[in-house]
Amino acid sequence: MKAMICDIKRFAVHDGNGIRSTVFFKGCPLHCKWCHNPENISFKPQTAYFEQKCIGCAECVKVCGAHRILNETHMFDREKCVSCGKCEEVCLGGALKRYGKELSVDAVLSVLLEDIDFYRSSNGGVTVSGGEPLMQAGFCAELLKQVKKFNIHTAVDTCGFVSRKSFDKVMEHTDIFLYDLKAIDEQTHISCTGHSNRVILENLNYIDQCGKAIEIRIPYVPGYNDNQMEQIGAYLSTLHNVTKIKVLPYHNYSASKYNSLGLQYPLPNVPLPNDEEIDVAVSTLKLLGLNAANGKD
């Protein structure tokens, strides 16, 4: 069994408790306007070109017809690129990066187990993320099953826009769900992500009823979902297994990633929320008796 994996990030500290390794799966069913991981949206491999890292060595030209040097300028023809990864292998400046590689459960597990001592000493573990990991739920289930054999804590970071069967496949092997919640109002959700939130809310209710621990992540994006905090809080107060809520301030750090993939950054003019705005959002949730915090802390 293989899955399309974008990256395995070791020593992660924001994807659950303690020191963790996070497996980023490629492909996502939503199209959030503020997506911070554009390399994980497509289900297919992609090649990124970071122009500022190019040293003009022309090694890529020797192995791939999608690259050429013209007047000392590196030209990358994306239409010719098949993301085979050959150019990344020879790039001396690290300007080329392939996102997406088919890996087996054993291959991923071998990387994760290298840091088992850190998981145990920090009460950390392994997180599957994306993209949307549950779009490849069979692989996730097998990977988490193998991880649990070593008594390692597991987390599934999900947008929730998948079938209930996908949740059923991983439920037994998941200690906590890190659940993204963008909006309660359906039209707001559609305008922000391109899809209704009905399935997302139904799945959240389902895993809550199953008694699984849930940590809610709310991206706070001015002008898009910043008016949703009271509605989100009112809804979450009806659930029984939400352990924590993190309000995640919007940032624009991913702009360079969009550029490297030949994509236009979707929110160039959105102001970054200040600490006071986030404090108000957190206070709104706390007033409803919820364990809320600023996600950047």
C-alpha cells in the first residue's frame, strides 16, 4: 500500500502535544482562500522553483528539457514539467523542490520511529496532516495502526470534508482529532472554501458522539470569517469532547510558496490580525465556558 506524501516534518511542535513528527499527505478537497500549504492542495506531484535560491549552475538543464538558461536567467517551462524529481536531485542551490512522492507504510514508519525517544520524553507522538490525510484513509489507518504498536500517541489533523467511512477507518487508532472549523454559517463557509460545511459539522458531531478527544483549530481571517466566533462558540458548547480550541491568526508567510508553484497568492491585501483582535475572539469563546487560546502562543 502506498500514498502520495508531500513531506514528513520531524520535531514539529504545533501539531499536537509534545515533540512530534507530522506526515503531510498531498491533496485536499477544500479550496480555502487562506491556505498556508498550497503544495498540498493538488493530489499530483508538483515542482516548485524558488528563484531567489537559484545560483545559475545550469545542472537542471542537463537533465530536463523544462529548464533552460537564457541571458543568465533561469527559465522554467511548467507545461513541460512532469515532476519526475530529476532536476531537484542535481540542483546545487536548492532552488528546485518536488512536492509529492509515493511512499509505502513501511517507508514512512521507518522515518517516524527514528524519533521515538523524543515522543516518549516529551509526551509527543505522530500526526497525520495535509492537505487532507483522510482522502487516503486506508493508508492512514494502516500507518496509525503500526504506530500504535509502539505505544506512540497519534493525532489526525483534518478539515472534516470526507466520508464518515474515512473516519471509521482511523477511529480505533487515533488518540485525538485536530479538527479545522472555518465557519458555522454555510454561505460564509462556501465563500471561503468553495464547499458547504454540512458534512464537516455532521462528522464533527459523529466523532464527538464516539467519545474521541477533539482539539478545534479556527483560522481567524479578517474580512472572511472574523464574524463567526460567537456562532462557532455557541455550536462548540454543545459538544462533549472538545479538549481545547486554538484561534489561529491569519498570516501571509506562504506567499513565497504560491510564487514558487507558479500560483497567484489569493489574499494579497488582507490585513494581518493584531493581538487585540485575537484576544477578543478568544475571550468570546471563553465566555461560553470553552477552553480557548491564541494558537500562536
